[in-house]
Amino acid sequence: MKALWVTDRRAVGDDRFASLLSDLAGLPGLAVELRERGSTDRVILGWAVRARAALGHGVRLSVNRRFDLALAAGAAGVHLPADGLPIERVRANTPRGFRIGVSTHSGRDAAAAIDAGADDVVVGPVFETSSKAGMGSPLGPRALAELPPLAAHGASVYAIGGISESNLDELDPWRDRISGVAAIRLFQESSDPRAAALRLSERWAAEEPAS
């Protein structure tokens, strides 16, 4: 199972955040989305450069919303909000191999993002979560049935929203539709985030489809 850590530096403070970056460095199957809401361009770029150096080449880093800052920091890609720039516009203004991720809020919208050429698609909230309280009721795991099978495309697809190690079993029926999970608190509130990430990487490992 792949894992995507969506960061919330302000929730944990700079020192804890820097420690998390170090703890999760070099982990296989882990990607990180740097999300700096309300921060200045200088702050976003500074943390993107720092995160890129701390995580190492084994962990793919993307920057939320700003592909220009992602490129300046040497990040692997950008992650667009559901109401963000069109994928084709970003693709036309970024180099070959630059990854484009998109947040979606239904299985149908996620499938449309895949059809539009997104490299990484996040769909949710799947479970109840305070961080997505303004987005209505959770979709529930059964909404993942609307996703196309991983074997039919090349995108990485992540379920997000209230994800914890205690409810991962509920996602097992959809392992042919999702590559893994995205989360904030699963990493940031863990006493051992590296161990938590390793447990995720080992899950489904024997039968995980290539994506």
C-alpha cells in the first residue's frame, strides 16, 4: 500500500514538523504533499526546499497548488485542489515527468481526473474527519467502487479522510481501485511515524497492482 502524508506544519509546530521530515526520510512507497495554507511564497518555497533535502530522493515531494514554487524547489510535482487549475494547463507549462495530483470529492470526479491525465488522485473524505467537516457527509468506502480498476490506468489513487490504522480493513475490498491512503494525523499524531509508514507500505505488498 502506498502512503501520502499531507502536511499541516502549523498544527504541530516547526520543530515537530522538521523532526517528522527526518523520521520519514527515504521510505519506499511514501509521497509527501507540502500544504502551506496561508503562508507567503517565501515561506512555502523555504519549506519545500527544506523538505526536499530532508526527505531525500526516495520520497516524492509535491507542493499544494503552486507548480511554480514546486519547480523552483526541485519538487517532483504539484497537487491541485478540486477547484484548481486545469490539468492540461499545468501540463503545458511544466517539464516532462512533472507529476500532477488532484483532490476530488467523489468516485466519479476521481475517475474524471484520471481520464484527464492526473498522475495522482486523492478522493475523499472517505470516513468522518474534522479536517473535512465543511465537505458534507463522508463518502464511505463503497464510493470507491466508482473508481476504475488500477489495471486500467497509470495513476496512483489515494483514499483520504479519517484514515487510521484501525479502519484500513474497510478499504481492503477496494485494493484493486486504490493504490493506498493519504492522511495528516496518521503521521503527525503518531508516536512512531516511521513505523506507521512502514506498516502501510507492507500492507497489500504481496498483491499490490503496479501503478
